[in-house]
Amino acid sequence: GAVVSQHPSWVICKSGTSVKIECRSLDFQATTMFWYRQFPKQSLMLMATSNEGSKATYEQGVEKDKFLINHASLTLSTLTVTSAHPEDSSFYICSARWEDRGVLFFGEGSRLTVL
Amino acid sequence: GENVEQHPSTLSVQEGDSAVIKCTYSDSASNYFPWYKQELGKGPQLIIDIRSNVGEKKDQRIAVTLNKTAKHFSLHITETQPEDSAVYFCAASKDSGYSTLTFGKGTMLLVSP
């Protein structure tokens, strides 16, 4: 199946620093990518929709100045958590839509821990 | 908007038994229904999907059925194995998958040897 690579898989940072997470579609082009956040034992919460070459669309309640999304190419989207605080600690997962099939493939997730 | 309900929240079976997870959706315009398996600490993995132009789809030990009239769809796993233990999510989408997916809350499946 199609592969979506997410990096880093885990990161620990100090409060106040910024962290960047990369999401790459390895064997297909993805005009649209999505960023999710998942709390323990809960479902996936959509944060934003990332469209190549245009601004991301954020879900209600998600601070766009805190969670910066860039989708500069058809295979790469990045999520930057700015001025991270302990409450931002979570599991962040990206997904990419394989446009030819309308199917969504997920990355392996990134565990962020803010001290 | 779309609302997807998933049951049960947890399911324990013995190895070799069958497991069934059920989901209902609210938006009759939804026409794409994928199922994802998420192992601990990993991202969700697409295991099977179905579109509203078919009622059933099989892939080895897993199958999905869709009842458009009742607006529910189910995942069936036969001859379960311990490695099937994971959280399973159903989802629904309009526009054949080109609209945002709405996920169920997940089912934790535990297969005991």
C-alpha cells in the first residue's frame, strides 16, 4: 500500500521552544494532507487540512498561530508547534490523500512531550 | 454534519473466534467507509474500505458489510489471531472519499491465545 512517512516519531522539548514535524507521501503525490491530534484512548481529532500551495484550513478551536502548517510540495507537509507548553503534549498524526483513489493513508505518528 | 457511532468500545475474544464491530452513520450522503487498525503507539493503518455501490467486500479474514438503508456498516474478522489485537476505527465520508473523514470513537479488540 501507499506509504506516508512522519518524522520524528518522538520528540521531547522544553516549554517555550518550537517543534517541527514532517509528513511525507513516499510513493504518491498528495494535494491534500491532514493533521490530527490524538489523546490517550480517544479517537483522532482533526486539527487542520493542508492544501499544497495554499493556506491550511483549521478546525474550530485550533489556534493557527500556534500550530503552523506548511504544504510546500505535493509530497511534504510540516506542522510546527510554536512556543510549546506541557498541554501541547500529545500524539500528532498526519495523513495524505491518494487523489487517484480518494483514499487516506496515515503516518506513524509523532509523540510530543513538552517538559 | 456527519456523526459516526461505533460499538462496542471494547471486545474480547478467544483466538480463532470471529469478531464483529458495528458502526452507524447519520448523513445519507456519505458513500465511502474505510476501516483503520491502530496498534499501540502507531498511526492508523487502512485495512479495508467499501463504497456505497457495493454491499460487501472481503479480503482474506476480514470483510465489511454495508446497509445503506439502515445507514450502518460492520467489520467482520474471522479466525482471529493475537496479532489482530488493536484499536479499530470506522469512518465515513462523502464524495467518494474526497471529503473529510468522520471517525468513530474506536473499538479496542483483544484476542486472547
